[in-house]
Amino acid sequence: MTNRKIELVSGIANQAALAIESAQLTAAQQEEAWVTTALLQVAEAVNTQVDPVQSLETVVRLTPLLVGVERCAVLKWDENHTCFTGGPSWGLTPEAKTTFDSVSLYAEDGRFLMRLVEASEAVSCGVGADCPLPPMLQKIFESPALLGLPLIARGHLVGAMLVDHPALGGQVDQRRLNILSGIAHQTALALENGRLLAEAAAAERMERELEVARGIQTSFLPDTFPSVPGWDVAAFYRAARQVGGDFYDFFQIDENRWSLVVADVADKGVPAALFMALCRTLLRAVGSNRRTPIETLVRVNEILLRDTRSDLFVTIWYGIWDTETGKIAYTSAGHNPPLLIRADGSAELLHARGIALGVIPKIKLEEQEIALNPGDVLVAYTDGVTEALRSDFTEFSVVGLQSTVASLRHKSAHDVAQGVLRAIDGFVGGEPPFDDMTMIVLKHLPDGKK
């Protein structure tokens, strides 16, 4: 060939190369546009569904249309039991679908399942792959090979998507793999959103139930205080959570005698609230026809051990207050000793030996008696009051309670109770409470006051 001919052929070859490159770019752009369009269809279908289950049903229905496979199914990952459980599926026979819905596949049961747990990319199994197809999946899918895609959301495994292997175990073309990977990402988000929605719904339901429980528990507390000439009574209750295990109570035994109760169940939350309701009911039922505090608490202990099967127990300070004499006969079932502030500001703790109720059948309690003179203030409380903590783990303590009540002893019982609450809040700052707080304040008014 002459140089002129060679030059012409070379020019034609260069033009052909440019045409081929242009055709390849066009095909790649079309392929990219197809992948993007397919994934947008899946994303739109998923995002327009309110119900996460419907979103997954839509995904398994669209995937075969977009990728060219016959069957698609989603496995959900149960982290607590380290196994996959069956989810929505498409293309399976009715019998196979029923089997898949109830299937549980444990990670340690096969190399394919273990790879799905550990991998972040598509995993092949069956014909043409280096790991066998689990017999259960082979029976369900009626296929010699499967492609599994781990579903990962927020950095953790939430499930896996299984499809017929597009190339029967051979190399999957990149376009299909891109579409499958994108669909897997959308599916993982749908699964995670479903989990978060379920958790939110459960939390909201629990919140509503706790609000109802709080209302019921509050209704157990006396809505009025004893109104006795020459005496002033107040109380407060503050739960560390929505519901708690502390309670206080007043009930009249006869014309001149009242029962005073402050109690603390050894737990928090709903179990403590239920046990608290039982203890309050028993105290009222038993205390209304018993003459002494010891008789009441011993009988309540017998009933608790006979009729309950829980590991909970309760500490109680129980006093019988004679409004005529000003005397209080009291006993303690392992409870904090009340604080008595005399009119002159001196203080004493009202100790009485005893053990919590609901622990052992035969209990020995000690009964004491004290007289409240005009100007004296009695404060019965639970340990949440004296053990309130600030950020450096210093407790409010009995000393803090004593100094607060002593400084407020000339005020009304209500002012004393509210003053203690303000003192505790000021002491702990913004620290959240870790225990319930309950207090009864009984003041013998000075002579001449009503």
C-alpha cells in the first residue's frame, strides 16, 4: 500500500475507534440510566408505603421484573437467636411460601448462611459456587443456585435478600449486580425503619400504659389528710420513674386513733407499683381490726408469704396515733427511723428493731411509744429522701433532713414538707432522682393554735 492509502486507512480506523468508543459510552449511559431508573422505582415504591411489611412485599415483587429472575425472598436477622427468619417472598409455590414464612436458619448451619452474616457483598451458593446450597433453601426455591445479598443498615446486619442466581452460579453481569445491590440497600432501610417504627410504637404503648398505671397508683394515695383539732398533717410522694414502690397512708381505726404508714418496696417501676398496691390493701384490711402495730405487720407478713410468689419485699414504718393523748405506738419492719424534732429544736430518731416483710415467715418486731408535745414535728420518710445524691455522690443524709426540718419547725406541716423538697432539689441540682421519695409530716400545734 502506498503511504497515501495507509494514511487514509489510518484515518478511517481512528474514526471507527471514536465511533466504537461513542457507542460504548452511549450504552454505558443507557445502562446507568436504566439502573438509576430501576432503583428510583424501588425507592419510590418503598417510601410511599406507610406499612414496612407492605414495603418489603413491594420490593420482592419488583425485583424479579427489574433483574430478570423468577424468585425473590427476604430473610430477617434475629440477633438474639443468631438466626434468619422468613419474610416476604415472590415467585414461590404456595407450599414453599408457607414453609419459608416459618423457616429459621441458623448461621452455624451452613457456609452460605455464615457468609451472609459476615460478608458485605453478594454471596453465591450452589452450582458453580464454592459453597453448597442449604437443602432447605434448595427445596423452597427449587433452584440449583442462589445469590444472597446481606442487608446492612446503620452498620449492622438486619437480614438478607435471596434471588435465583441470574447466571446459575456463573459471573453476574455488573448491571444486574448494581441493581440488586441498590435494591438490597433499599430493603435494608425498609427493614430498619420497620424495626424502629415497632420500637417507637412499643415505647408509646408502654408510655400510655405507664400513665394509666401512674394514675391508678396516685389514686391509692390519700387525697385528703386527717383533720384533727390541734394537729397539722401533710405528705408528699415523688416517683423516680412514672410509677414506683413507695407509698404513704392514713386510715382511721376508731374515734381517736389513726394509722400512719410509710413504706418502700424493694424495687422500682411496674413490679414495685403492683406490690405496693397489694401491701397497701393488706395493711388497711388487717390494720382496721388489730390493736397494736406489731399484730398488724406480723399478719401482713404471713399473708404476703402465703399468697405471693415474687422475690419482692417491703419495709414499713407503721404507727398508731392517738389524737387525744398525743402518743404514737409504732413499729418498724426494717424501715428508716422517723425523725422527731422537738419544739426547742432538739432531734431524735425513732428506732425500732425489725425486719422487712415478705422475707421470712417468722418475724420479730419491736414496739415503741413516743409522745408528741405541742410544737413537736414528726417526719416519717423513705430512703429516697436522705439518700438523694448530687453530682459528687454526696447524700442529702439524715443530717440535711434534720437541719432543714429544725429550721422549718415553726411553720405548717405543708410548709415543712415543701421546704424539704426544695432543699433536696437545691442540694442535688440537676441530677435525676434514682429512688422514689415519700414523706409524712405530723405536727402537734402549739397551744392556742387550731
